[in-house]
Amino acid sequence: MNGPTHVLASFLSGLTYADLPPEAVEKAKFVFLDTLGAAIAGSQAEEGSIAARLARKLSGKEESVLIASDMRVDCLYAALFNGIMAHALELDDGNRYAMGHPGVAVIPAVLALGETEKKPGKAIIAAIVAGYEAFGRIAAAGNPSHYHRGFHTTGTCGTFGAAAACGNLFGFDTSQMVQNLGIAGSQSAGLFAFMSNGAMTKVLHPGKAAQSGILSALLIREGFTGPDTVLEHKQGFYAGYADRFRPERITEGLGEKFEIMNTYTKYHAACRHIHPSADAALVIRKEYRIEPEEIESIRVRTYEVAAKLTGGKEITTPLSGKMSLPYCIAAAFAEGEVGLGQFSPQKLADSGILSLMERVEVISDSGFDKLIPDHRCARVEVVTKSGRTCAHEVLDAMGEPENPGTMEDQLRKFKGCTSGVFEPNRMDRLIDSIRHLEDVEDLTDIAELLRKGM
């Protein structure tokens, strides 16, 4: 067979650590650390607290760590709840071509199953790369149509990514991987309906994807069967989830271009579509030394998806703030950052920030649309009450592969995420372990560093 499902599955099943270029290995280690940092921070969010409470009620077999707790739970529940935590604060990585977040589905699945199966570091690295590969290719082939149909790629294609990672971890052959993806397709879910009221279902999606990915692989290992053409079948994934798809995008450059290299890192705790504008706002604030009370108006020009998805000003929950470009721009000028602190109940009700938000106008710029998906751009223009005009344009937000930031930036983010949750020296040990992940003999040692009270 030479259909896209089979070709992709053949590659995923055969991928080993020895096949990976050094840059893919290093990227896998970085996204592992970055996602763990996001999950540790997310454990302190309301969504993370709910997840931990429910995990305690449901806990059965003590297989896998529940991040930032004293518990080990069934690996399926560990993946679910750790995935929720990792996405809770909008700090997780993403892929602009895929229009979604691979790490929050793939990493919790690999962590849970890898600990349960006592897998070595090299196997973990290969599984992560395989998961990002499946996510990125399947998602990019169906987007933006998939997104415009109302589906949340992080949940839908995250299920494929998690299943691919787990199948690789189990050493599936091509036939098993084909059917593993088939079962994942039947569990693929996630809707953008959360936008109506800032609901928590957004953060449920990657958790369910991680859990479903493990379940797919476990079922295959027990002899369960799945469809063998889930992607291209006339009643398959793309037929049901997209109006258009590009089958060639699933297979082109396999083994030559690794999707994990398209991963961006977030340095603001908000929807990625907001980041170019936030970067521009912070540059203006710093370079022109503008105080919020001096501002008459702010005009943000950006690409259509960003303007439509994040242009609202109804702030009722932390998530609605993180999904509001006007709020985030106002917070950037008022506070000098768009971090976790800007989405506390106090800040979301701050009259100064909300007043400034009302002076923000968001405009869709067709010129920026022409650069999608290679660049996500924004231009911020500020007019002061004295008549001064200041502007700055961003081609690639900080954290994109073209503008990755420094190692110091990356470590600063991780330590900020983990501060107050774990002792710094414990996190230094975690950083060192993941930097040398290829030398780790058993993932249990790393998982142990993620437990509290140990």
C-alpha cells in the first residue's frame, strides 16, 4: 500500500534515535523540558487543581506520576490530567503550519507510558520526534480548512501525535502503526466552542488526546484492530473533519525535514496569535518610554485569523483574557509584560488595563495574510495624547524557529514556571537530566523529580 496513512505509519514505526540528526535530538529534549515547565506551572491553576482532585478520587494503579503532586496514578489518567495542566496557562509550544500545540498531547503521553514501561532516554527522544512528526504532518495537511470547520487541532491531531509516539515507544511494525493511527482517528476530538464563554474545555482537549493516544497503542498491543486508511478513506478523518486537504503534505520530505524543527516556544502566557502584537507593543513601550496614561489610541494590524479569533474585548475568565488581543496589548503597555500575573482576577478587573483596552483597535491586514503560514506578522501603532505617533512591526514573534531566543531566555521561562512549586536545586537536577536524556537508562528517575513530597 502507498496511501498517506501507510507511508506515514511506515516511517513512524521505523524511526529510531539513530535516525535523528543532532538538531532534532536537541529540539526533542528542549520541548520535553518546556512542556514539563508549562505543566508544573499549570498544576497551580484552577484547572490543574480540579485535575488533581479528580485524579485523587480516580487513582487506581500507581503507574505514572501526576506532575507536582505526591501521587502516581493509572497511566491513562496521568496522561489526561498532566495534559490538562500543560495547556492550562497558554505556555505550551506549537507549530504554525499545523495551527496547534503538539507538546501538550505528545509529552504527557510519552511521560506516562515511558515511566510505566521504564523506557530509556533514547527511546523517549525518538518517540517525541515521532509524535511531533505525526501531529505536524496530519494537521498541516488539513489546515486551515480543519480549523475553519470549528475543530481544535490540539485535540484532534494531538490524538494522532500521542498515538504515534506511544506506538513508536512500543516498537510497533508498520501494520500495527497503521491501525494504531486508525484507532486514534476514531477518538479524535476537540471543538472551538469554548470561545463562547472562555470555558475550560480548551485545556481538556490535549489531555484527552494524550489519554486516547495511549489507549490506541494499548489496544493494538492487545490485538485490537483499527482501520487501515483512516486519513484518506472516503469516510475517514479528512472527509469528516475538513473541506479540503493536501495528501502530499503528509508524506513529502519524510526523513529529511522533521516537523519538530517547526516548533515555536511561547514567551507570553497567551494565545500564540497574540504574540507578534505583544512583542511589538513591548518594544514600543521600552523604546519610546510611553506611559499608559499618555496613550490616546492603539491600532493593531495583524493577519485575519488573529484578528477574528482574538479581537474580542469580553473578559470574563482568565482564558478569555488570554484569548483577547486588546486585553493583552493593554496589559503589555500597563504592566510591561504579558505573563501569568496579568491574568489574575485582580488584573482582569483592573480599571486602568480595561480602560486602555477600550482604546485598542484590531484590524485585519491583507498584506500580512499573504505571508501566512510562513510568517505571523503584526504592526502596532500608538498615538499619544500629545499627537506623537510610535509604531513597530514584527515579522516573527520571539520563540519562532526564525527568532528562537537564547538559552538564557528558555531557562528563565522554565524557572519562572517552576518557581514556588519546586525547590530550585531540584529543578536544576531535572534540567541536567533532560539535557543528557540520551544517557538516562530509565525514565522513572526523571518522573521522580516531578513528584512533590519526595
